Amino acid sequence: MSSWGQLNLLDPGSMIQAEMLLFHDHALMIISGIFTLVSLVGLLILYSNYSTRRVHEAQTLEIFWTVLPALLLITLALPSLRLLYLLDEQPLDSKNTLKSIGHQWFWSYEIPNLGNKTFDSYMTPTTEITSGEYRLLEVDNRVVIPSNVDTSVITTSADVIHAWAVPSLGIKMDSVPGRLNMMNINPLISGVFYGQCSEICGANHAFMPIVVESVPPSVYLSL
């Protein structure tokens, strides 16, 4: 969960989110370097006494400002493609399954591994929030999954398009009526992770949060 003094992204709770943060920092360094270079060149030109409107036969300059951006784009494209494939990767030996169904405006869940347990998850009203809980983010029934275990999350919708998203776990899936979308999550640590519907789905779109609680496998099996 983020705090008021936090300027960066949320701390990663899964390996895929850690990879996203690494790519974010990688891209930010390249963008910062380009901005610095262009700013310096602009200032030098602005304060220079030399000027020309015609530069003929400057092949070296043309090659430089064509090849350098191409190399920078490659250094962005390759990690980006790797990350896209990692996001879409589904382990063949997934030990747990969670089905999420979006409604206007709450989530319902099915957990086949726990005897096909089903339950609805509504936002906790502000009047019922206790000390230490987050307003507009707490729910009456949390989703419980095991830590350090692959969980296949399958999502769909019963009415309009929703989106099941938990930023700290690096997951965001559209919940589309009549269609199943699936992603894999594997929490690195035990803890509570918060998310929200990330697709505008109607008047109460902002009031259908997602809370995922990661517990050790031994605790999960005893539920």
C-alpha cells in the first residue's frame, strides 16, 4: 500500500511486478538522458553567436542522429517484448485457481481448490471502517491465495466490461461478458494487496475494490 510520502510506484509483491519496475527505471533513465541532451543542445544553440540556415552534405551528422535513436529504440523494444511474453506466460503446473466475476458493482469469486467455495466481495461502508483499514479499499470478504505458489486467475463479467487489477501483484485483466481472460500471479511474500476495477463500468465504478490476502501455503490449506 502506498503512503503520502511515497513518490515512486508501489513496492512489488510478485516477480512480474518487480520486472515491470525494472523496465520502468530502464525507460526512465533513457528518457532522462534524451531530455538532458536535447536541453543542452538547445541551450548551446540559443546562446551561440554562430548560425546557419543551410547545412549541405553533413553525412556524419545525418548518420549519427539516425543510428543513435534507432539503438535507443532497440534498447527499449527488447526488454518490452520480453516483459510482454512474461505477462502472458502460464505455468503448466499451476497449483491453484481463482475465478473472478465482475458485477455492477461488486466482485464474486469461486475457488475450486477449496471445495468450489463461492462468495461475494462488497466494499466496506465508510461507517464500518475500523482503525488501520483503508477507506474505499476494504471489502467484507477478502480473496485468500497462497504465497510462493502459482495461482491462475480467470476473470469474466456478468454484465458490462470490468477490469480486475492489483498493481502490486502486476496484474490487470479485462473482465468481458462471455469471455474468459487468464493471468498467473505468484506472491513473493505474505500480506494484503489492494486493487480496484480499472475499467469505467458505471455510476459506482469507484466503489468495487479488490483485496487479495496472501498467506503461507500451510495456512491456506487449513482454510
